[in-house]
Amino acid sequence: MESEINFTSLRRSILRTLAYYDIFSYPLTADEIYLNLGVNHTSLVEIKSELEKLSSDNIVFCKGEFYQLKDDDKYIYRRSAGNKLAEKRLKTARRVSSFISRFPFIRGILLSGSISKGFMEDDADIDYFVITHPNRVWFSRFVLMLFKKLFLFNSKRNFCINYFVDTEHLEIEEKNIFTATEIVTLLPTFGVNIYEEFYNKNLWTREFYPNFPMRETKNILDRKNGILKSLLEKILGNKLGDKFDDFAMALFERFNKTKYKNYDGEDFKLAFKSSKKESKHHPKFFQRKVLQEFEGKIQSLQEQLKISL
């Protein structure tokens, strides 16, 4: 096949982009392929031209405006339904974000996971990426988790908070295609200035997504602290709050080590990233699974097409 088709650098990049989203069985439009492309010396016109050639050779399959590596229309119908559901649940996510923003030491809120990409399935949770005041990551996680357990009966459907960082440590240390994807697609709902600072601290993502723009900020909630929030921050903005944060961190670490005692040391560090500046709770190793599957898809395409991607 290599002798019949000229696999240009742009075509290879298009295939890599489609391969990544093929992990999630998610077809892309030409515009989305451009945004998610790993190269920026191109145009939408060029991409559409290359997609037409790849489609005519049955390497990429086209249905309406969507392109995918699978020749199966059911994924397009699945995407359409998921897009509509995400749009509907986005209203709930914004209301919950408004509520979370009233808690002390919360400085920024961003939607992550599937909803940030405009797609949700019926059983999907709404995930939140929370930015806190320095040295209040664990305090914030504690009070939000306490609220969820007491008033939401521990339901994660509309209130899944599994990643916290503070305002002094906005750059994400893990730098790969998965974390880059999650960062550029984060949908800010509270804290305009914090989002802009977070974006600028993670410009390394342009190595993976040079065409992906900063999210619009016109719909971001940006209120001043209310009386109660200001009062609580004043009361807990000292050594008492520091001790509470240390206590909460130790509490979560003991809980995780007890509940997930079968994890080895490296797996535990990967699933539960814990420091005074960051809290990540991903016990299902989703990042590792995605990266392994992506590597497998790339290898499969290389063997099928006799090319290097």
C-alpha cells in the first residue's frame, strides 16, 4: 500500500489524530481534526483535501461531516446523542460550579472529562478540576467531599471532584498526549484570571496541540467573595487552616492506602498523586489505559499501512 499512496506528513498527522479519538469511538469533523492536529503549518482546506484522498482509498471513512477509522455509522449516531446530552447537562454543571465557587479558598473551577469535550453518555459523571488558594488543596477537597456525602448521599453523577491544584502550582507535571488533551479541552466555569494564568502556565500543550485555542471566557462566572466565604477565609487563613489542611491530607492518604492496599508503590503514586500542592484521585488508571491503547492503535496502523506514524 505504501507504493500506491503517498503518505505525506500531514496525512500521517491526520491518522494519528483520528487514532487517538478512535480509542473513544468518537468520529471527528474536519474542523475538529484541524484543532486536534499535531502540526500547525496547514489549513482547513488542505486537511479537507487530504481527508478526501484518504477516504477514497478506504483508509478513513466519511459519513456526512464526520470522519473515523471505523466503517460503522453507529458511532456517529452515538456521538450525536452524546453531544445533545452533554449540552443538556452543561446547564447542571454550571449551576454546580456556581455553588462550589462559594466554598472558602476556591479560586477556579473547570469542567474536565467527557463533558469538557461536548460528549456524555447516560451513566457519565460530571468531573470538576478545582484550583484552590495555596496550602488549601486538602482542606477544599475535605469540605467538598463532606458536603457530597452528607447532602448528595455520595452521588458522583453531578459532583465528581477528583483533581485539585493550587494557584502557585498551575503547571501540570505529567506531559503527554493524554494530559495535553485533558488540559486544552478543560472548560472553565469560574475564575477568569485564574484560567488565563493556568492556560499560560501550560503552554507546553502546544507541542501536542498547536492549533487548539484558549477557551472563551465570556461565560465564566467571576464573582467577588461573599460575606460568609470571606469570613471563613479570614478565620481559616492562618495556622489553624494550615493544620486543618495537613490533617485532611493525612486522612485521605490513610484512607487510600487502606482501601487500595493491593496497589504497588508506583501504581499508587500514579493513581493518587498527593502533595501539598496537588491532589489527584484516579484509581482506575484511565491515563495509562488510554496511552497504552493509543500506542497499540498506532502500531496496528503502521503494520496495516506499512508506514511510520
